[in-house]
Amino acid sequence: MTAAAYETDHPVRLPDEVSVLNAGLPLFAQAIADQGRAVAQLDWRIPGGGDPEVVAALRRLSGPRAAAVDAANAEVYRRLDRGVPEAVAIRPAAEVIPALAGDRLILHSGPAIDYADACDPLQRSMGAAVCAEGWAADPGQAGQLLAAGQVRTGSANEHQTVVPMATAMGPRTPVWVVELAEAGVRAYAPLGQGSGDVAWFGKDSPGAIERLILLRDAAGPVLADALAATGPLNVLSFAAQAVAMGDDVHVRTQAATNLLLRTLLPALVRGTHPRRGEVADFLSANYLLFLSLAMAAARTLTLWAGQVEGSSVVTGMTRNGTGFAGWLAGPGASWLYAPSPLVGDALYQPGRSEKDAAPDIGDSSVLELIGLGGACAAGSPAVAQLVGGTMADAARLTEQLDLVCVGRSTRFTLPVWGMRGSPVGVDVRKVVELGITPKVTTGILHNADGSGQVGAGVAVAPIEVFTQALLDLDTRLAGG
């Protein structure tokens, strides 16, 4: 049969309906959508932004050096996933954090920053902490002491301590003592201040200072006695149950807090402290009590995982409202820095908007590194409200993080995500290759007027830090 005859017998017919997968510029996909046709946009980005140095490092770390990195990552994942941190005590900070036993020092969230360079919420919290320590009569005098260097400031993370949002803490602050016995590691976090008129929301009002004093003089001692009577508590067992009850254990900790208080209740009721009734009122309204305890537990895991050399897994993320710092596992890993991001996908209080928002702040992003927070978004209706209103919207946060992690949790399982475990172990190679960074569920503080929390949302960790971390790892493995 001739070609002409074949074409006559087998005419070419174009399809009546066309579905398009666009891997190019989004405007092409939009043009097709504008014509009422089915189109899907492939979210594809040039690995490493096309930077030759970054792409070469990716090639080495995913090629010749991949076996060694993967072996280190497997051990890091095991430690993050299987460690069992226990709350063993509540103590005044100076008793367990040596740096606070010396000169006047205030520890704060995020990388170290001078008072003069700190954002407004953190400055106010520092001032409130100085007043609660009795070093100043009012926030004005506290600010003068801090500005003159008569009260020093330092990063809590550098002292095995994590603090939420704009928290600043001094020697008499009561702290959770969390121990990872198998690793000989301890970490610390202050008791949660609760909501409302509080310093960790960037307030230096008389009420905020009084709350710090209540924690120091009443809540700390009452809870310390109850924990001593109850015995060590497996912190993440509470978190695992709470995840199945709708907590992400970051922006929502109601279930975990209730489980914790239920366990402590017999000892709390039998207590003899003269202010235990006042403390009970405080605890009944403090639905965020579990947050800082979970953070301390997470910090023990990242400290243990951080002892593994040659891993590409992120074991540190922290923000102070001005700068963001991140670091990899390994004793030789450096802290890398970028500006602290603004919080997106935000839900603001009535009358508030992005113009009121301070940049992202707090050490609580450590939770995302062990499978909580944004990693558990798929199971949390509270997170869904922040990112579009549906559970499918929340699931996308978890699914994106899953793309850049080395494994899934064996303890934090998500019923509405097919009973799969939340993603654990952020791999910097995958982050840089795909251009997907961790999303952190967090609160939003006012940037200037000291009015406290104005909303909540999702902060996107800056890609620059992960790119720097990749290059740092490549240099270290090359012996540089």
C-alpha cells in the first residue's frame, strides 16, 4: 500500500478534548485555563537555583558521597524517631543552666542578638524578664540596663535551652528539665506563661511582669512538687496521643496539655502549697502549657542526633524576630543565617493585618524537625484554618515536608493521612534540589505597640540557610 493510500484509509484525527501538563512558565498554563481547558502546572524548579557551585555540591553529596551521608542520616533518623525524652524535674533556671548562675544574663529565642538590634516584641520581653528578676523597678529602667550592657543577653539554644516566641528568661525562671537517659543528654525550657497579657507575646505591661512572678513564686513550685510526686513523664507519649486528637503540638496543644494535667492531677490535688488554688486557676486557662515541654523534649533529640558526623539532616532551626539560624547534625556543623521571614497564610485577629506583624520569632521550630508542628498539619483542623480552611489544604503542608525528609515517624501517626507517620528528618540535599523548605506553624506578634499576639500562620524557612548548609557539609566532607 502506498503512503497516499494509507493516509486515505487511516485519516489523522485530532482529539476533541486535550488535557495539558505544563512544565514551563505558569502563564502558558493560565492561557489554557482561560480557554476552559484542563491543565495542571508542574511545580518544577531548577535544582539549587542553577548555581554551578551548588549543583556541583548536590552532585557530589547525592553521588560519590551519598552512601556515607545516607548511613549517617539513618542514624540521625533513628535518634530523632526512637529517643524517649522524660520530664524529670522543674527547677529555677540558674540551678541547672550554669551560665545563668554568674553575672546578670537573660537568655532569649533565636540566634544571639544585642538588645539594641532586637525587634520590639523581644526588647519588651527582655525588659519584663529583667523586672521579674528584681534588677529593675520598671521596663524603662530595664531597657537602660540592657542598652548599657549591665544585663547581658544570649541565645537560649546555645545553652541546651529552647524558649517559645519572644520569651526571655533569667536565673529565677522555673524550667522544665527533660532528660534523654540513653544519650546522657538534658535540655531545658521555661514553664509556659499562658495566653493574654504575657511577656512571651512581646508585652512588658504590669500584668505581664506579674505573670512571670506568679510562675516563679507559685506555679513553678506547685508543678515541681507534683512532678516529683508523680515521677518521670514520657513527654512524647502525650504528644503522640494528642496528634491523634487533632493537635499539631505547636499552634494547638489543647489535647496534650489536658493529658499532661490529667496525669499530674492526683499530685496537684494532694499538694500543700498555700497558693495552689491560684495555680489551679492559672493551669485551667493555660491551654498552651505543653508547648514548651514538647520543645525541650525535641531539643534533647536534636542534641543527640547532632552528635552524628557527616549527616545532611537539619537538627536546628531558630528565629529571634530579626534573624533565622539553621544548622545540620555533626559537631563540626556551622550555624548559618538569613533574615527572619514574615509569617504567611496568616489568620489575623479582627482589625489586624500584615502591616501589624513582626517577623517570625521563637525556638519552637525545633518541633518541625522531629515530626510535630507543620509535619502534623494533615491531622490538625487548627492548622487547616490557617492555610485555606480545609483538611486537604493542611495535608499539603505535611505532603510537601514529606518530600524532603528521610523517613516517617513511628510514634506520630495521622489518622486522616492514612495512619501514616509524620515526616521526620529534613534532608538539606532534598530541600536544595526541590526548593522546598520546612513550613513552621506559629503565632504572630505585633511589631511595634506591645499589644501582643495579633494572629497565627505559617512561616516558610528561608532557602538561603539550607543552601549554605549544603555547601558547608560538602566542604567538611571534602576535608576543608
